[in-house]
Amino acid sequence: MILLTSKEKKENVVAGLQSGADDYLTKPFDPEELKARLRTGTRILDLEDRLIEAREDMRFQATHDALTSLWNRGVIMELLARELTRSRREGKCTAILLGDLDHFKNINDTYGHLAGDEVLKETARRLVSSVRSYDFVGRFGGEEFLVTLNNCDPAFGLPRAEKIREIIADRPVETSAGSIAVSMSFGLLLSQEWRYVSVAELLHEVDTALYAAKAAGRNCIKAAIPKTQPAAPPEMAAELMRRRQ
């Protein structure tokens, strides 16, 4: 925004700039000078756009996995922690799925790491397409993926997990090295059944369930079932008591 004014006093120019103008010209003005100042403004705006784009690129790189463009491990764990806090506060259920591509080492050894990368990227795409827009999908590490199904009805946790498993194994992945059949094993945990357990403990339990799925022959789902319901932490117990009063 360029201010064109017949007032030449410094205080008038300052008042105009403070009102929102980016530059100023006094009358009578030279058209060539106006064009030059507009070009300067354009260069400044272009530089600002590039800085914003670079900042967003850096933010994306810091929060996403470079290969699959999914949330990286740090972010998906943070999102999971926030969602568990919210679901516990509202009395909802979050379904946690930890999936691992079956025989992925054999894929790399047989078809090469480039084909393995293509399998990982296609797996990520299928996972994202199989969940709702407000669910979370992240690359947990290597060929492991973490999925959180937010505000999930416990009765539909396993059927939804089975649907995701079917989508992964539905058809081979077409890669530069040929068609590769893929499948995933999953551990499933419903947060409503583990109300007062830390995020680290929940991840340990769902990881144990995943290993059970691997031991059961792969390409299946095993659920983590608590043997006993852990007692509420003192601060949460006090809050529950306060609400009852």
C-alpha cells in the first residue's frame, strides 16, 4: 500500500505510515518512481512468501516421516497422549492399532530396498485411506505403523481393525521390481479397558499383542486384554470423589 499525499511535513508522513501504508510518494509524483516503488514492494512480498514456504517445509520435515509423509514417531506419540487424555476426560474410547508388515525383511532381500520403500509408501497410503479424517496414522519405526481410532465405539474396534487389515492385504503392491503381495499383523488395544495406564505401558501392551499376532501366523489381529483393572492414581481418584460429591 503506497500513500500518495500532498502533505510534505514529516509528522503527516509518519501518521500515514502508522495508519498502515507501506511507502509514500508526494505530489506531484513521477510515474517511473511509482513503478519502481511497486517493484520494490513486489520483491518484498515474494521474499515473504518464500520465507513462509521455507518455514512450512521445515515444520513439515520436523513432524513427518520423510519416506511416507505420515506423522513421525515423536508426533504420533504426542497425538496419542493428547487423545487419551481427552477420551478419559469425556468417557470415550480410543482404539490403538500397532501394525507390522509381515516378512518385510524378505521383501528387501528379494526385491531390493527401493521396492521395499515403495511397499512402505503404498502401505502408508492404504492406512490413511482406511481411516477417518480425524484419526491419526504415524510411522512408528521401520515397518511398524501406529494408528489411533479416535472416539471409537469399543464394539466396533475389532471389526474396524479387521477392515484395515483386509485393505492392506487386499491386493499386491505394484513396484518397480514387480508385484509384491503384502500383509500386516496388528496388535489392538481399547483404551476404555485400560483406563489408568500410562501411554508407555499401553504401547508396551499393544506391542505384546502385536507379537502374539506374529506368533499366531501373521496377517491377523490380537487384542490386548487387561487381567485386572489398575487402580486410579491418587489425583484422579480425588477428582472422581469430588465429582461424586
